[in-house]
Amino acid sequence: MRKPASIFATSTGAVLLLGSAFLTPVVAAEATLAETGKAVAEDRTKGNCFACHDYPGAVLPGNVGPKLMNMKARFPDKAKLRAQIYDATKNNPNTIMPPFGKHRILTDKELDAVVEWVLTL
Amino acid sequence: MKKLLTAISVALFVGVTATPAIAGPAEDANAFREYFKKRFPDIPFDDYINGVYAVNAGAREQWMAIEEFPPYQIAIDEGKKLFGTPFKNGQTYGSCFSNNGVGVADEYPMFDSKRGEVVTLELAINECRVKNGEEPLPWSKGKIASILAYMAFTTRGKKIDIKVPDDKALAAYEDGKRFYYARRGQLNMSCAHCHVDNAGNNLRANTLSPALGHASHWPVYRSSWGDMGTLHRRFQGCNEQVRAKAFKPQGKEYRDLEYFLTYMSNGLTWNGPGARE
């Protein structure tokens, strides 16, 4: 009885369980993380991405930063995308983009989720 | 916190070293004007006193309708009344200023060489009160904003002509300039990131106003405030928006910043008080 209970207690366990039910474990897991990322990205106190970036579905977006599109093609290396969001001043010392990771605007987990979401754009 | 401080000190260092030795305030102001001329070739120089409404035609139309019955009119009327009411000792505000205080707001911000610091109009108003045995007014809104509104209104039409008379003044100007270009806050932005580099661009649905002309039209009735406020109140709001700790109104930091920012608008016309979103 103890073992199943501990599986239910972790989100990984829950995803595995869902995955086995729908037979598409990887897709199900990524969709969930990307959805979390979208929520973080659109939270004004967190990512607030649309303040500066347009993307499909963005409501009244700003135009300070480039439009977010074809992101998988633009960032084939996920680590590079994460580094860009973590601290954009590394690539461009004069960028206006806040260093979301370096200044702890987002937690590591939130950053990972946002990366997954950005790659769906 | 250590990282934040490091980032700020690096930005400060870059700001200092990026300034060529020969450049002075006049060269800076000229470069500023040339930058905006290139960025907005169709906007006449004189129109920059209208801030965001110079660069956003749709917002300008709404604003012009608001100006038909300006929301700052009440403040001008109240300011005129306050200004003309004698202190308990029988003296008036006018006794502290040249020309009895009418049409002289353009003398501020000024660098007082004897004192070795920037004197803003707010500072002069409150020092006038204290000299005459009255309590100073709160700095950022309320009665002081009304007195400023009246004094600005009687100064409308004069040209901005801020002077940097000596080395101490230059040091204050340079401190203001460094403040302007230094990154700050959790969002790591400088004033210039939004109002120079991205002037005219949209942050969500809000258009970023150009820095040129920023100092011409204070105090301002801001719809999002619902009342009149001073330039330093706006500085505080901007600092808080980038998640930095705001400085005190009329502290050295904001007085130097006002001095630099107003100098950048030299040659434009004073048109306070103003109305903004």
C-alpha cells in the first residue's frame, strides 16, 4: 500500500500514470510543462513576456522585443534559449531584456517551464 | 543583492568611461537632439514638449480633447490663491522670487554655486515657507503641486535654458547623467533603455515617451494618479516599475537627475502644467 501512495504523491509519478493511460507519455509531460510555462510567461509579476514580445495569441502585446515565432528553428539548442532568458546581457550588453534567472525574477523551475512554452511558438 | 550591486556599479563604470573627455553638456544635448531627429524624422523639434502625444497620433487626439477642459485647471486656480495668500508674518511667496514669482519658473532647476547644489522650484517654495516661519509642504502632490502649476502656467511660452555655470555644477550634471544611463532594479533597466532606445515603441499597449521634452510640462495631472504630481513623483514611479527602491523626492539623486534631464530639453518651450495618461 505504501508504494502506490508515494507514486501518487509526486507529480512525476502522476504524469507516468497519465502517460501509461494514454500511451503518449512524452507528449503529455511536455504539454503540461509548456502550459505551466505559458501561465508563468503571461503572469505580469513573473514573465510578463507580452509586455515586450508579440506572439500568436498575445493580447495587446508590446513591440520592444522581436516577435516570438519559429522558436524551435531559431533555438535548436534548448540550453542557448534558456541562457538567453536567464541573462540576455551576456549576448548583448545593452539589451533592455531583464535577466530573468540572474535576478531571480523567475525560479529555475519557472524558467524551465517558460523555455518549453517558448519552443511551442 | 551583491550581484545587483555589482551590476549597478558595472553600469556606472561603463557610463563614466563611455563619456569622451571633450564632451560636455552642450555636446550631450546636441547629440540627444540629433538622435531623436534621426529616430523620428517627421516630428518637429518643438513638438517634443507634448511627450508621448508627439509620437502617437491616436493618443494625441484623445489628449487634445482632454486639453479642451484641462484637468489641471483646478490646480492652477488653487495655486494662484495659495500663492497670493500672505503667510502669518504678512509676507508672500512672491517675496522669495524675482518678479514677485510670476513667470519665473524657468529659473529652476538652477545650480546655486554658493550652496554647491541644485535648487529646484519645489525646494525654493518650501525654503520660502520655512524662512517665513511656516511648515514645509509635503513634496510630491497636493498644495505644492498646485503652487507649481500656477508658477508653471505663468511661465508658459518661455524657452528652457538651463545653465551649468561651474565645475561643481558640472559634477551635479554628470551625477544626473550617470543616474539616467545606469541600470537599476530587479528588471535591470535604465531610464534611457525605455525613453531613448525604445522611445515610440510599445510596452504592452503603452507607448514609451521620448526623453527629449520630458522636463517641459510639470507638474502633471496624470489620469492613473487621479491628481496632480511632481516630476519627482514620476521618477519614483518609474524606479518602482523596474523594481528598484525609489529615492526620496527632492533628495540629491532626483535633483541632479532633474538638472540633467531639463538641460537635455534646452531650446524647447516651457508648457506646464500638463495632462497625461
